[in-house]
Amino acid sequence: MKNKLCLIVLLLFPSLLFAQNENQRWKMHAGQTEIIRDQWGVPHVFGQTDADAVFGMIYAQCEDDFNRVEMNYITAMGRTAEITGKEQIYTDLRMKMYIDPLVLQKEFDESPDWLKALMTAWADGINYYLAKNPKTKPKLLTRFEPWMALSFSEGSIGGDIESISPAGLKAFYANKFQAYVPVEAWDLEENPSGSNGFAIAPELTVNGNALLLINPHTSFYFRPEVHMVSKEGLNAYGAVTWGQFFIYQGFNEFNGWMHTSTRADVIDHYALTVDQLDGKYQYKHGNEWRPFITKEMVMRYKDGDSLGEERITVYYSHHGPVIRSEDDKWVAIKLMVERQKALAQSYLRTKTSSHREFREVMELKTNSSNNTVYADKDGTIAYYHGNFMPVRDPSYDWSGVVDGSNPATDWKGLHELDELVHVINPSNGWVQNCNATPFTAAGANSPIRGNYPSYMAPDAESARGLNAVRVLQNQRGFTLNKLIDTAYDPYLIAFEPLIPKLKLAYERLPESHPQKRSLAQPVETLSNWDLNFGLKSVGMSLAHFWGQALINSARGMERPSAIYLFDFLADYTPDQMKLDALAAAVQKLEDDFGTWETPWGDINRFQRLTGDIVQPFDDSKPSIPVPFAPATWGSLASYVGRSPVETKKIYGTVGNSFVAVVEFGDKVRAKSSLAGGQSGDHNSPHFYDQAQPYANAEFKEVSYYREDIVKSAKRTYHPGEK
């Protein structure tokens, strides 16, 4: 590691690691940590050391929503079935394949002292909260150990492990190696759980400062706002995933980082030739047969008022665990397993002060599921497509299952940063990524596809990606407010190719066809629609349900992978399919709302009734109209409803959650928006206080410097104080 990074690490080393006992550490941390809650309930945590800041930050998270903190670690450690029941044991198994408490304890013991101190402070903060708040009743985890932090070291629950199918695991391990082939569903390129990131160079801004848009599309209430400050150089603000001790997407005084989900191929599946030799299962690799390593997993599950137990023997090849069977082959998966380095990278990037330092942290190469959009005070903007990228033979098709018996398919180290798809300070003055191809990340100045192995960037173009280029190209005079307006541009580019083809299909109908009359007004409404979302827009309502019906009707069709989804729907679906989908949309609107001419704001709503992780919704209860639209249609301001119960109205659950815009001048300035509010307690004033500003796209000023925080302070206290 370079000298600067080594210096950062040395500065992090606190003496509290050697405190004699837990109670002494609690007292020391609490005394050295101050939490200031502003008018929105955002915790600004000030500590003497980084470990103090971690202690106070996780304590504040527990105050706001201990339930989500605990559930994230129950999930990460593969223990969900212990509170929900036996049906979850194969979801748990895919986590337990990689999360072994004994291994994590060993990794903790082998971690550098500065990281041990942070993990210890993290566990102390949660345990101190439980000690001080006996009315909080954990579902399962009554005590947190420092090593547990290693089970959740990136920003998303499960990370790469989520690519493993629990159904495949069940077929293999519960049904004596039964074959299982994953169903290939249409890729709608919606990815509402993805994100948007824009970085604007100084030459395009009014103040001559770089700007950054931080716009993760996650489940609502998945990440709150947090501010961490210490006298050891930490001063990071942004979104933190419940239970983690690092700012996942955010900024400090010098730079900012925004992660979007990547489809860069960093996970490989290997077909293994297996035979039973000398009573043991072995697999072929080159000219030799290798024995599988086996591990017995104890899977506990809730069974009434007690715990049931199943034991599953898992097979591991040198590639990784076996996750399913196809035909006569066993399929193993290989993915990144670098928990300690991943946690270090996640934390250390929050303390960097330049692009050079940020890249030095990226050299750890453990950000496997994310792209990075970057901007800083020096005026540098950059985009990196992935970070962890195995070197492989490009002559093989890595998008499917490769031959695991051929040594030529083994990974051959990792690519260097400069070998990745990336762009730094392009002459057009902006970079963007919306979970789509990196080859439009900087317009005409984007990386060239042919210069990279296909496995580095198989990402397709999406409606959001096209829309991002549209709103950024040829623009100047950016300010924070203009960047917000750009990020909330209402134009839905997906319908550009669709509606003219619908109109043509209607015009080709015979005059005698009954749809010639019944669809006349709906077709006219869509033809005259400006393709913008809006509360009063009838065209938006009709287009949404028509688009959904058309996609569902076309799922059985064969779609060439190279064709953009909405070009396919426009050019390849039959006229009658388009018209029948519109008729279905009209019927649904009439059945649910009395008329197909229902404004979007009467349908698309924001509602938060409880602090439950899976939100219940009720059409009879109050809600707020929201103008935004699903990412499917190209909406940069993504708003997607996934109700656990059937409702007529659409209630947002995924999409714009935490959003921030940042300007890096002599002093950093930022504005932010959060879905609903900071607290998960429905009795808290901060449970719903940001709902209406969120729906209005009204951003609050971020208080970053202490003098501003004190002015807006509503409560100042030490952890443990009432």
C-alpha cells in the first residue's frame, strides 16, 4: 500500500483496543462521543477517535431502528429461519456457505489493530444500546461480537451471494442432486434496486466547482442519513446501510463517491465432472481427480415455540461450493471472498482527500458488486466500471457455465485498475451511470467497447441510461438546484419508440373492428401525451398500465439480446398485441378507479403506516400523491411499488430513497432528500416528517460544519443519556 494510505491506517490506531474490559470501553466511548440531532433527526456524531465515532454512530442507528440493524445481521449470518421457519433454510444456506463464525473470528484476530478497534467499538455501541434500553427486545441477537461486522462488509445484504438460487440449493442438497436449471427471465433493464450517479466537472458549473449526484435506488428505509466526525481526520456524511459503520454512499470535505450496481461479470459457474471413487465424491480437474471438501452445516429453524434442526453436507471444489446440478454435471460457483479487505476498503475510502488517495484504496480491489462515480474538490470527476475483476481467458463464454475440468478456465489473478473500463476527466465535462453500459458513461468521450474483454462490461443499455445522456449532454451552468432538476427530469424516454407504433397499429385496424371505436380516445390521449410524468397526467397513468401489459404479453417471445428492450417491443410485437395490451390497461383503470382517465397522482402514492420492514398498505388510509414513475420507463427519479398485499393504488417501496447533491468548493455544500423520515419508530416526529418534501422533490440543506449543525440542533447528548 502506498505511503499515504499507510499513514491513514497508522492514524486510525487507537489505544482503546487494549482497554481492560467492556464496561470500561463503554464508559470511555460514551464520554468521548457526542451526538447532535438536527431538525430532521439526522445524527451528527462527534468522537475523539474514529472508534468513538463508530460507537456513537451505531448507537444512534439502534435508537432510530434497532429492528433493521438486527435483521440485517440475522440475514447476513444465515439465521433468518430461526425466526421465520423452515421454509427459509436454503436462503440461509447460501449465506452459511460463506459465513462461518469460526472463520470470521479467525479473520478478526488476523485483522490489523486499527480495524479490530473499529469492529470492537461497533459491537460495543450495539451492546451498550441494548444495556441502556432494556425495553428493546431483540428477535434473536441479544449480543453482538466484533467479528460479526465481517459478515456484512459491503453495502448490500448478501452481495454476490444473492446470485445463488435457494431453489437450486434445495434441489441439490435436499433431493439427492436433482437437476435444476435456472429460469432465464426477461431482463427488463429496470433494476429499481440500482442507482443513478452523475459527476459534473468545474467547467460546466456556475461556481467552477465539481458537483456530484448521489441517487441510490434501494428499498425505502434501507439506508438512513448519518454524519461521522472524529479528531483523527474522519468527517463523512451520507447514506449508511443499517448496521454498518461506514458511509456507503456519501462525501467528505474533499471528495464524494456514488456506487451503482454493476453487471460486470465477477462471478463464474463451473460444470464439474463428478464420480464416486473409493467411496467419496471427486471431481476432475485436468488429468487428476480431486476430492471435494465437505462441511456439515447445522441449519436451525423456528418450529413452533422451539428450534428444529437439519444437517446439510455441503460440497466445495477449489472453485467454490456446489450450488446445483445440471444434467450429469455438478455446478460450482466462484466469487470474491475477501471480507476483511472489503470492510477495510469500505471504511478507508471515507477518509480519502484526493483522487490519488481514493485510487490507492481502490487498489484493495474488493468492491465486487459496484461501479463508482466520483468527484472531488480538485475538480476531478471519474467513473470506474467495477473494481474486483478476475483475469480470464477471453476465448471462453463467461456469461454461462464453463468447463470446470479444464484448468484453462481457472482465474488468473485480478485486473489492475487501469485495465478496467473507466473514464477520468472526459472533455465533455460529465460522467454518468444508471446501471447500464459504461460505453455511454461520458457521451462521445466514453470508453470503447472493443478495447475490453466482453466479460468486463456485458451491461446493456437501459431507458434510464439513455435518459441520463439526454439530460446531461450540451448542458452548462449547473448549480445544486439545476442538478436536482436534472435528476428529476420527468421525461420517459422508453415510450418514444412505442407510442408511434401503437398509433400506427390503431390506424391499420379495419373500420369494422370493435377496438377502432373503443380505443379511439385512449390512443389519442397517448398520441398527445408529452411523455412526462406528473400528478395530473392521464397519459402517464394509461402509458404505465399499457406498458406493463405489453411487456407481460411479450414475455413468451424470443428477444435478441442485442436489441434494446423498447425497440423490441415497438418493432417486434404484433399490432394486435399492442392494441390488446392497451385494452387491458383501459379495463384495469376502469375496474380499479372507475375511469381510464384517472390522473397519475390519484394512483401513485406514498404511504408509511408502520415501521415494519415489509410495509403494509391500505387504500382506505391517508397517503400522499407522488409524480415520479418507475425506472422501467426511463424515470431518473425512480419510484416503484411492490405491495405485499393487493391494492388498487400504487405505493412506492423501491427507488429514490436517499438522494443528495454535493458541491466541492472551498467549503463543501450539499442538499439531501430521504423517503419518509430518519426514524423507524412510528411514534417519532421523524418517522414521516420528510414524506411531503420527498414527494415534492424539495431538498433540505445538509448541515455539515459544526457551527451550522449547532444552529439546527434539537438535541445534544452522549450515548446512554436519556
